Amino acid sequence: MKRNRILGRLALGGALLIGVILVLAAAAAVYQALAARAEERAYPPPGQLVDVGGHRLHLYCLGEGSPTVILESGAGEATPLWAWIQPEVARTTRVCAYDRAGFGWSDPGPQPRDAQTVVAELQRLLHGAGVEPPYILAGHSLGGEFVRLFAHQYPESVSGLVFIDSGHPDLFERIPEIREENAAGERLSRVALVAAPLGLMRLYWADDGPNPDLPARQREEMRAFWATSRPYRAQVAEAEARAATDEQVRATGDLGSLPLMVVTTEGEGTWRLLQEEIAGLSTNSAIRIVEGSTHMGLLTDARQAEATTAAILEVVSASRSGNPLR
């Protein structure tokens, strides 16, 4: 009899504990939803939302002139990361940043999220928004693979390329530790998909957010994005399609004498060789190694971003003049 009473009390205690956990989880979910709505009002899209076939992508353009520079972000990135670079390029020519599906202010998009899908959506975005070629495409990290495929598929629209510490279709095979880092990042993103609706990612990024070197406004925009589940879901989708993306980009050929600039860190060994191979895609190319730079700092650090801006403007100048890069 006594044993039954003990078991009954344990069962009651367990039920109460589960009830408390459920109540706390519900309260956290409500708080997260209200905070996310408040941030949507506080940080509206700076550009326009353009339908690309059942979902909308965010496009933000500044400046005037031709060719138009198109800024292609890397994995998990969004338009605020170009805050140091875009306004400076806009002093010389028109420059447009955009958010791929699921990132920044863009709607989620259909699967798979491979390079073919990304390039097709970018083409529809530019056409739908009336952004006429020629384009100079500048891609950071994974974005470098996307702009490479775009230039292959739409060569008549592209007058120059800038690869900013770019990905390479053979990257994971030739640098296994980067493949392992990406696999670990994908696992963390899957955890964040569960944690974000409970407000846990909001707590995780409570200090300076994921990009503390950005200007204050853009730093807060990125922190708001990463407090929700949307970018983690999009990041997982692009990671799942990475093998297909690499295969699609690997199948492209060289780029003739198209003006092509590689901006990279002081990395050595295989990473440097991969960057040199990208430069070798064109007979009219140059490499700019930025001393003391980091992979993300080439966008988000004000000093390093100056070097990235200068490289983009070099390609703009070469495209306009027809002079070779040096």
C-alpha cells in the first residue's frame, strides 16, 4: 500500500513537472512570436519584394549607371552584410544586393535549393524588377559558385565577375576539414530550428549578434533574422543541395577574357590554389590578397570591406574601358 502511494506521488510529480515545462515552453513561444512581429515592424525591407514565381525575393538597389553590380551573398548571409560595400560602390554605378529565398526579407522558396534554382530565380528577379544588363556579379563564399553558374548560363548579360573568398566546386574534396566544419554547422542549424521558436536563439544572440562589426542598424537586422527559424531552414536546404550545386558548377567551362577579380585572405596551401584556379577561369584576371583579413571580415569589417569595394570598382572600370586588369 505504501509503495503504491509513493508511485502515485512520483507519477503526480512527473505530471506536474511536464505541465510546468509545457507552460514555460508555451510562454516562451508566445514571447518569441510577439518579439519577431515587433522586429518585422522595426526593420521593414529597405528594397522591393519581387515575385519570381509563387514567392518573392527582396532586391535592394542604390546608385545609377552601367554596368549594374549584383551582390550575391554566401551561405546564411543577407543584404545587411553589404552595408560597408554597397553605398561606396553606388558612388560609381548602380549596385543591387538581394536575399536568396528564405534569407533576409525574402520568402522561402521551392526545393531543391541548388545552384540551378538560385540562378534561375536571380534571372527572374532581375527581369521582373527591370534591372537591365550588363551585370558585374560579385559573389562571397558560396555565392561565388552561384555567380559562376550565372555567368555560364547568361554570358551575354555578364561583363565582369568578382569572387570574394569564393567557394569552389572541389572545396570539400580537397579540404576535408572545411567539409567537416560545414557538416557541423548544418547539425547546429537543425538544432536551431527547434530552439528558435522557443526564443532560445534570441537569447543566444542577445549580446552583439552574429555580425558585431556591421553598422548598428544592419547589426540589429541580422540579429533579428537569426532569432527566428527561417534562415536556419534555408541554410539547411542549401546545405542539402550542396553536392548538386558543386556538380552543376563543376560542369561549367572557362570564361574567356571576361574581367575577373579574386579577392581573398592570406590563406595558404590548398585554399590559395583553389583561389588561383578560379582566377584561371579567365585570361583577363587578377588576385587581390588582403592582409590581415578574414573570410567574413571581407564584408563585415569596415577596413577589410574597403579592399573588397576597391576590387569591385576595378572590375567596373575594366568593363567600361575595355582595358585589361592588372
